[in-house]
Amino acid sequence: MKITRVQTQVHRYESARPLADANFPYGQSSWASLAILITTDEGLQGTSITLPAAEQMVHNLAPLLIGKDPRGVKGLYKTLVDYVFKSGCRGIASEAIAGLDLALWDLKAKANDEPLYRTLGASSPKVKAYASEIGSSLSSKELKAFYDEMAKLGITMGKVKIGLDQEFDMARLRIVQDALSVNGRKGQVAIDSNEYWAPKEAIRRIREIEQEFDLAWAEEPAGRWNVQGLKKVSDSITAAVASGENLKYVTEFVPHFEANSMDIVEIGNYTTGITGALHVAELAYAYELPVCVMNTPGNFMGHFAAALPNHMMIEVVNAWEDWGYTVDNKIEDGWLICGDSPGFGITFSEDLLEKFRQQEQVTYKSFVMPGRREGAGLYVLAPGFSEDDPK
């Protein structure tokens, strides 16, 4: 089996409600994604979603995949990461690699004719879920309606966006906890300030919140880069500190693990795809740290979460109305249950597929600094160039 073509298509969609946090409190409802389609000579196609800004980089990297067997995903991932060695696996490079890696894993599972959670080695298709409204701009009535609906699905924990107004935040936490308190069980709450606070501000505010609420965790109470700041917060509050969703590559997590600055590790599709996220999850497992998987439209990363022995809960937003594809899974009794369709279970809409069919072969060619040479840090090749050296 060989890869013959890599295609991309930007598509726009609307969310059922505006999504907002402390950094953009008024929120937005219009979004765009980059759909990726990788085709093989046997007719199998792998699909994925990444960010539109990565489109040109996807096509810069695509020639590295043409003619290769897509089932060798981890080797292909290293090829892609080594290619961007000089600039680093961050920004649009990591987003492009994430999209390609996801599509390759989808292809690998389809070649096996099985859902991705089986290809990844999971013994069960079920993962515990928590609800996240991402709704700083929602009214109290809208907030309650969302969590009432989540409670009907058996979800008992909700994460609330906070950070700008302490009194307002406390009132919203009460609404969420009450909505999730059903069948005689008290609902759980977590908070997310989206890196808006400085460490000292975070400590002061979270301590006040903890006088009333038993928080499951405080998410991103300081900047993702602030190892000592996050540790200071963790050492100063009762709740666990969760962070990592905006880190892209495994090496960025190492200082946090060494300093004990994260109590819960957050990863997802933008942790440089499934292969990159696996690296982080396995490293977290060595430090006995739990992992939470971040939200995706359609919750397709449930397959990845199901394969992790240290997975805690997956974030469910359920805000997407028509995002150009459907995903085979469901939420039942508080669990996200992956379906048995091959791969992620993603089915692109006919409209999106028609755009792919009409698309001419897209190629981009731009100067990229030579990447990391084969064997670097592992073994020394003889002087001179081989056919695999960057040209």
C-alpha cells in the first residue's frame, strides 16, 4: 500500500452557541477547519481535521509521504518532525504534522478494518467524560440549559470558564454545580482561567473559590511556559493544577514534569497528532500523572483517550451543529463510547467530498531549511550525502 495523494480543503461552520473565555469574553460562533484527505493506491482514504493556517505547510510536507506505506505511522511521524528540525515542531509546523499524523492513523485503522481504538490497543471503547461550556458570554439561563442537558447524558462534572469577575464566576459555579447535582449526588466543578492570571493572582482567587467549592482542578492558572509559576500555584491551593493543552511537542512537557508543576496533563490532537500525544501520555505515565484529553468537534479523540492507561476524563463541548462531518460515537451514562466504524469513524459531508473530487492536484514548493539528518543523536553516518539527505 502506497500513499498517492494528499488533499486539503478549508471549510467553514457554525457553533450552536458562541464560545468564549477570559481572553475573548464576547465569544464567536463562526469557525473554520482544514479537512485533510490522504489517498492510497488501494483506494483507502485517511481523513483528519486541523487548523486552516497549516494548509501550505501540509503541502510542503506532503512529498515526504508520497510513495510511502501509510501503516508505518510512527516512522513517518519522525520523518515529518525531523524535516522541521531547524524551526522546531511548533506553530503551523506542529499543526500540519498533527493533521497528517491523524489522517495516517485513520488510514492504518481502516487498513486493519477496525475502529482506531482497537488499532491503538484499547481494551474498551469507553472513556469517562466531563462537560465544558466554553461560554463566558452565555447568560445564566443558557449556562443552566447546557449543563441540564449534560446531566441528562449522565455527566456529573463541569468545567467553567472564569477569570474576569470573581463574584460573577462564583455565581456561575453555583449554577453548574446545582445543574449537575442529580440523583442525590453532588455535581463536581473545575475552573479554567485560560492563562489569564499571574500566579499570585491565581492563588488569591482560587483560594477564595475553594472556601465554597471542592474543585476537581484549576486549569491553566498561569502561562503554559511558566514552570515555576504553575508549581507555585499547585503548592498553594488544594485543587490539582491542570495544564498542557497549548504545548505542542513532548520536549516542552519535560521541564514541567521535572518540576512537578502539573498535577493533571492535558493533551489532544494538537499535541502534534496522536503520535506526539502518545509520547507525552507515556512520559506522564512514568511520572504517575493522569491525562485529560481535550475537546474536538465530534469528540473523535475518544479513540486515543480509550487507549491510555492513565486517562482521567475527556472534555465534551457539544457545541457543533454542522461542521462538515459526522463521527460514529455517543455519550451514555456519563461515558463517551466510540463506535465500531473503521478508523476515527469520521464521515465527511457530501458537499465536502465533492469539493475534494473537483480539486486539482495541489502542490506547494517553498524553501525550507534542511531538517535533521538520519541518525542524529543515535548513530553516525559516513560523510557525504545519501538519497535520504535533505536536498
